[in-house]
Amino acid sequence: MCSKKERVTQINPAARRSAQFCDMELEILHMLSYEYEISEMTLECELNELEIGKMIQKLYEKLDVDSKPGLVRAAFESGLLQIY
């Protein structure tokens, strides 16, 4: 992932071993924590906007939230993302 801003968060290594989230979902979650726009994510992930939108919707469902700020909050609370 390119450095849009100085990185102070990371994906929890244990989350990568989780069967609940695929690597791409975790990367999208990490990018959302840095306020990436979907158009920027398409360049990083080599996916189209529809595919990224579907992944974000899946993340909403998996983390039981209904907004991007809620998604990022839930990711930190659940330990998927960490501040280092």
C-alpha cells in the first residue's frame, strides 16, 4: 500500500489468520482507516469500484455497522486494526 499519510496503524497479524476476513477485506479496512476514497482503492487493489463497494458492504455486515466511521471504530475495538 502506498503511503498516503504516515502509517501509525497496522493490520493485526492474527487477523490475517482469521477465516472470517480475507486479506483484501483487511487491506480495504486499513485503507478506510486512512480515509482513502474508493477511487484511490481501485488503484491500490486493482479492483473496480463495484467490487470494492461490495467488499465494504460485506465488512459492514461482518462487523454489524452501517457507516465507514463505525466500520473503522469496530475494527479497532475488535483488534483487527492496531495502533503501533
